[in-house]
Amino acid sequence: MLLALFALARRRWRASGASEAPPEPRTPPPPNSAVAAALEAVRARLKALTTELRLPVTPKLVAVSKTKPAETVREAYDAGQRIFGENYVQEMMDKAPLLPPDCQWHFIGHLQSNKAKHIVTLPNLACVESVDSVKIADALDKACSMSGRKKPLSVFVQVNSSGEESKYGVEPADALELVQHIRSKCKRLRCEGLMTIGALDYSPSPVCLERMLACRKEVAEGLGVPEASLALSMGMSADYEQAIRMGSTSVRIGSTIFGKR
Ligand SMILES: *Cc1c(COP(=O)(O)O)cnc(C)c1O
């Protein structure tokens, strides 16, 4: 009886084709939207740069979806993108719940400390890249503690590397102090590294990038940690390739993926 069942099962298994040669490797389906195609092109660039520069890991891609509707963001999600960046609190809070919960939201805009409580209620807020004062760091830390959030919230210290008055961010010389404050006083935050926005016209800006490298070096020495342990979020559509060549580990790309705003 058992043997008969076994023989039957084996015949079925054969009939199902399981014993035949393995299928040809699947070629990925062609991208079905302009967003998917643009995303694919950026990914290919990141991969090529990783190989060329022999990077230990491919730079992180934050797809900046500000001003774009949830349906457009969904196209990137369907093409495999999970990390998204927004720079207005309300827009992020409205949009994030319309997308699947495994999206990781990075807040990259200027944050007022009174919005910290609100922003941490988003369960899949993964990172605040724009911490530029003790006040904001403390507000986020407190908000995380009040909200009962389990995982520490990743943050970056934003540095004003262009020297423009209109830019948010701490002066490069003050970055170490803020990083130290976060590491020693803000138990619910995890400082990943430094973030910057280049020059105002968003054109490639090697001076800003060089200032950031020097700033990271100073912070790493001050903390007594290897430079490579501090992430660098720098580079946008116009200059991401150059930023990666200079050591950026995370790029924030909007218009190249989602089109003009
Ligand atoms: C809008 C924005 C970006 C993306 O800019 P693109 O030029 O569209 O790639 C990156 N970082 C920050 C902080 C932004 O506000």
C-alpha cells in the first residue's frame, strides 16, 4: 500500500516536470513604467560604481518622493524600492500609510522640534537625516521614549557644507559635539553619520564634498572610531556619482527617478 502510494507520488512528481532539466534562468521582466525604468538605470549605475570603485557595499539608495503622489511612489515600490525620502512632515505622514508597511521612510527635510512627537508615530519611520541641533535630537529622543518605539531611531547629523546662510545644518566644526551629544545622551537614537546638501544650485560641488570628508575625519578622530564606521549621506540627482566617488555611502535621488517636480 505504502509502496503503491510512493510510486504514484513519484509518477505525479515526474509528470509535474520536476525531474526535467532546470528551467532557463528567468530574465527580469521589462520595467513597466517610466519610474521603474529610471530606477533600474540608477541601480545599474550604483552597481557599476560599486564594482569600479571596489566598494565593500553598494551605496544606499533613498528614493526622494517629495511632491509625488502615492501611486507614483508605488511604481517604485513595485520595482523593488523600499527606502523613500520626504522633506515635509505632513506630506510624509499623509503618504506613508497609503504605501505598504515595509517601506522605510527617511525624513530629509528641516524638522521643528515640536513636530518630533508627531513624526515618531509613523511606525516605519526609519531615519531622520536632518538632525542639526541638540534641541531636535533631544526632542526626537524623548518622543521615541514616550511613543514606546522599540528599535532605536537612526539619525544623521546634518552639516552645512556649503557655508550658505540659507542652509540648515551645523557648521562642520560643530558636528563632533552634536554627534557626541547624541551618542552619550540620546539613548533612543542611533547616530549613523553625517548628511549634507550641496551648494544651493544643487550642482556638483566638490568643495562641499571635500568639507564633508574632512568633517567626518574630524568626527571619527574625536570619537576614536574608524572613519568607515560613519555613514555619509551626500549626493542627489545632479551629483550622486561624484559624491559616491568621494566616499558617499548613501544617496538621495528624486527627480532622476520620479521626474521633474
Ligand atoms: C529634494 C531633495 C533631494 C533630491 O533632489 P533631486 O535633485 O531631485 O535628486 C535630496 N535631498 C534633499 C534634502 C532634498 O530635499
